[in-house]
Amino acid sequence: MIDLTQTLTPDFPTFEGGPAFEESYEYTFAKDGLNLKTLHYHEHVGTHFDAPIHFNKDGQSIDEIPIEKFVCPLAVIDVRDQAANNADYRVMPEDIRAYEQQHGRIPDRSCVAMLSGWPQYVGTEKYRGEDSKGVLHFPGFHEETAKFLINERSVYGLGVDTLSIDYGPTKDFPVHYLWLGSGRYGIENLTNLDQVPLAGATIIAGAPKFKGGTGGPGRVLAVY
């Protein structure tokens, strides 16, 4: 069993660049005989889910997604070599076809995750990759790949080990609009995908259950 979840801390990188997680002690064991914290956080921070409603006004909220969609086969698309040479690399339909040539067809009712190697940069400026013009640089999925997985395969979820299922320089979030707009969910800021087989694992995606939530942090595991 592998934990695919980043540890959430107040300084964990965010897409916007500002803090999105705060914690404070309400009670301490030394003073009160117990420990208890109050947490304030953005729905989309750390390893978190994007529900369809995040980019689809009529989409399901996080509490409405059927739970069977969170336990499913995991297909890991390894693009570490491409990402090492191009921070703005996007997973292409050709990458999916190359994967299938080696591992067989993407399983029905699965989650497809990008392995870019980006978690090694957490805690450094490269994780966001913001340049002097304020443009971010990190890998994601190409919109044509989203279309392919929507129209030609039966996939529940799309996962990335970066800040967004769209790549860093995006201006209009086409993958978000396509993928979430089709009623599917995303998972961002995954880690340890290099520790699971590219094919044959099962993802257990522990989504939160906020009423009307557009997403939220969760605990994501892989078993094989």
C-alpha cells in the first residue's frame, strides 16, 4: 500500500501563490489536558479533489459523486523524461497510445494519473515555476488527451502530481472545462506515483464530503 498524499502544511505551494492553509491551537495538552486545533483552508490545497461543479455550474458537488468512482483501477502515465526536458510538457494522446501498446488498454472505470516527477520540487520555487511575467510552468494534460479519454475510453478520474490538471501556462483551463464539464473528477498534487506499478494498481481516493463542495483535500492510497 502506497500513500499518494502530500503532507499538508501552511507553506504547501498553491496555484495562486498565497497561503491557503492555516492552523491554530484552541486547546493544548500542557494547559488543557487535550490537544485540539482549528483549521482554515482553501478547498483546493494540498492533495485535493476537483468536483465537476468546480468548472461546471450544473455539475455534481464533491458530496454527490458516487463512492464507487473513488475505488478503481489506476493507470499511471510516465512522462518524467519529457517533463525533465520541458517543464510545460502536456500528456498527449500519443502518450496514452504508447502506454496501451505496453500495458494494454486503459481499464474501464479507472483513474488515469500523470507521473511527471514534480513532487521532488515541493518546497522549491520550481514546483510552481513562476517566471518574471507571473506565468507558471509545470506539466499537465493536453485538452486533446482529455477529449480522447472522455470520448474513446471509460475513465472516472484524472490525476496529476502537479498543481493542476491543466499545465502551468494555461490561461483558459481547457482541461478543467472539458474534464469536469463531462461529469468527471480530478485529483491534484499527488505524490509517490513512482512507487506504484504503471498498470495493475487500484486507487482508493478518500474524497471529503462537504455539502455543495467544489472539491477538497483528501487522503489518496494505491494498493497492488
